[in-house]
Amino acid sequence: MSRALRVVAPLVILLALLGAWELYALYGGVDRLILPAPHEVAQALACNAPSPTGDAPARCEDRALLWDNFTVTAGEVLLGIAVAGLAGFACAIALHLSLALRRSTYPLLAASQTIPIPLIAPLLVVWLGFGLAPKLVIIGLVAFFPIVVTTLDALARVDRQQLNLLRTLDASRLRILRHVELPAALPGLFSGAKIAVVIAVIGAVFAEQAGSSSGLGHLVQQSIPQLETARAYAAVVILSAFAIALFGLLTLAERLIVPWAHEPPQGRNR
């Protein structure tokens, strides 16, 4: 597929979906308070032209609210992903090195992903207060497991011939881990992180809705009872764009840091 087609095809699909959404919102019989049209969401994202009286348009307030709350959510997500990445990578290494630890704790890690976030979020607020701590715990909880799984799978796929060669050369366990297994685990770490950034945004929304005075999750929860549905949808659009941007940045970083993971099979065998 050509580069131009790779760019044009998603844009065409996006425009088709927006067009279908616009038509359904206008003519589908759904109340605007339930499903605003895309042009109404766009108005919440950008200021309208100034009114003839010179007063600032009302939607400028929406944009200011969205931006102020986005900076809060973005900081929470970035910090939460960093914590989850470090903790997940370290946990995957520990599970890889200890079979007994993996057998005893891996099922518990999997079970942790079945806990509904809205169920434990209020409890975390009671324990940790309304500050940053409960939000980081929730984001870390949802982002931690994908990083552990993909990194652990990458470690399990290390070339056995390389490991056997180093063992015949009397290499220590630490040297094998440093020179062979850790580089092999990096693609898995990036794969897990790309999954984690998407669900971390959802975790941040749940955390803010459980107990917060700022953030896009709090703004969405506040906008619905105020009948500002377009503002709530605009917040979701910003969250989606932020997640896509983080995903793209991680993909770029992966290509720069672990270029061998993207080599064609014939290139790896040379």
C-alpha cells in the first residue's frame, strides 16, 4: 500500500463515519441532549466568531474548560503510564527469573484485571484521599497487566541457541539477562505500553469520576446533568486524540530504540 493511500484511506473512513453520525443526529429522531451532532461537538472544541455586541461567545468557555481539565488528565495519564511501565517491566523480569513466583502470582495478576474500577475507586479515595495517589493507582492497575504479559511473552521467545551458546561460554545469569534477554524484551515492553496508553485514558476517567474536582472525567460527569452533552462528547474526542497521539509516539520510539523488531524476516537471518 502506498504512503498516500495509507493516509487517505483512514481520512475517508473518518469522514464517512462523521457524515453518518451527523445525518443520524439530525434526522434519526434522537434527542440532541443524548446524541449531539458532530458540528455541535466541534463548536465546543473551538470558539465561534465574536457576536455583534462584542461579547465573547459562550463556547469559548467550553474550550477553556476542556483545555484546563485536559492538562490535569494528561499529567495523570503520563505519570501513571511511566509508573506502570517501570513496575510492569520489573515484574515481568522477576516472573521470568522465578518459576515459583510466576506460578504463584501470575493468576492473581490476571484476576486483578477482572475487578470493576467503579467498585474499588471509592475505596481508594477513602484510603488515599482526593489527590493524585488514587488516580495513579487506578491508571497503574489497568495499564500494568498488558505490559507484564507482552514483556513476559517476549522473554519467553528469546533465541534458545543464543542462550545455549552463552551458557557454554560460562556466562553468568546476570550477563545473559543483560545482553540477550533484556534487549529481546524491549519490543514486548513497547507492545504492552501501546495497549496500556489506550486503556490508561479510560482508567483516568473512572478515577476522576470517583472523586476529583478537575480532569476530563470530572468534566464529563459534570456536563451531563448540566445538559452540556456536546461538551462531554468534546472531552471524549480530546481523550481519543490524546490516546492516538501517545500510541503514535510510542510507535515512533519503538522504531528508533528497537529497529531490529521491524526488520523483515530475511533481514534478521543475514
